[in-house]
Amino acid sequence: MDPMSRHGLERLRSRLVDCLGPPGEGGRDPRTCGEPLCRQVRHAVTGVDAYLTALEEGSRTAAGLHERALDLWQDLERIASAQPGRAAVDGGAGAAVRCGSRPEEWAVPPCLKAETVRAGDALVCSFTGGMVLDSEPVAARALDAALVRRPALLAVDLTGVELFTCTGLNLLLAARRRALDIGIPLVLVAPSGRTLRVLELTGTAALFPVHPTAEDALRHRPLPAPRPDGG
């Protein structure tokens, strides 16, 4: 097993590119790779890269990300070991290539899905997948759109979030600042132990009220957030 390092990640990435082909339009080469497998590889590389970045920067979030990053690393090694390598269909230079793996065996959900539903005068914004650099636009759009609607409460449901990196933390902090500006309480619903660990390690846990379910958040909603001008 390669050590979990920049050099090791590059070796794994290069091996997978050699087998699956370089990303084409839409992030994959449709000639050589089934979309679910390519998506899983991209998700895993992004997660390990986020962990290594936190580690290199001396961020306290690195400790909270280690276990998940190790899981993703092992996924990459397992996928790489299952690939027999690229083989030219007709042996000619520049020919279309094929890979002997079965992509359907590696089916995974999209990197991040967002859904916002109204609950009375409140909104519940639910995320499923990974809140990582690759999914930042999805999460940012969902949170921005929810705040534009000026709910009495915004509950961010993290029940389905499997990977939470510095990107996810920064998104929540930005949403909280905007919510404070317009007097909207923002609370978190069912963050995983790993997500809570990131919040604790960065000293931001106290900024977010946490509830076990969306129903509990709606029953025990906090007072409206004070505006910066005291209004």
C-alpha cells in the first residue's frame, strides 16, 4: 500500500488515468469509463486531496478528516488493483481503448445533492453526499437560494453528508454570516460525528445550534439572529 501522501496520490491517479482514460468533456472519457466509477474516483481523489491540504497547512481539521480520507484512499487502491490496464481495441496507435473492469460494481451516489423543503414559515435544506471542493457550487446555490426566501428559520440537514471538509465548513460559516445579517436563525440537523469533530477542532461548534432531527429544530427554534446594527 502506498503511503497516503501527495506522491502516493499522484501515483494512484496516474494509474487510474492510464486505465480509465483522461477526463473528457463532463469530467470523463465515455469511451473508457462508466460514469459511476469515474464519479467515485473523482470523489475519492477530491476527498484525499482536501485532507492532504489540511495536513500541509497545519489545520486542526486534518485530524477529523483522517479516518474518512483513509477510507477513500483504500477505495482508490481497491479500484486501481482491479484494473488490468488500458488495452487497445485494435492495437493501433491512438485507437479507442477499453478497460476490463465492471463499472456497475462501483455504483455510487452523485457527489452532492441538495433539496430544500418548506415547513411552515421555516425551510429545511438537506444535503446528501460530500461537502467538498468539487461540490461547492451545488451547496452554495442551495444555501443562497434558501436565504433569499427569508424563512423564519433555516435548518441545514446534514444527515446524508458523508464527507465534510474545510469547504463545507466555509460554506456553513458564510451562510451563517449572511443569515445573521438578515436576522435568520440557522441551525444544523444531525451532523455526523466526523462533521462535529471538524467543527470542534476548528472552534466553530458553538456557532451552530445542533438538533437531532428537523422536527426537533422546528419545535425548539432559537430566537431570530440579532442584526449587526442592533435592530
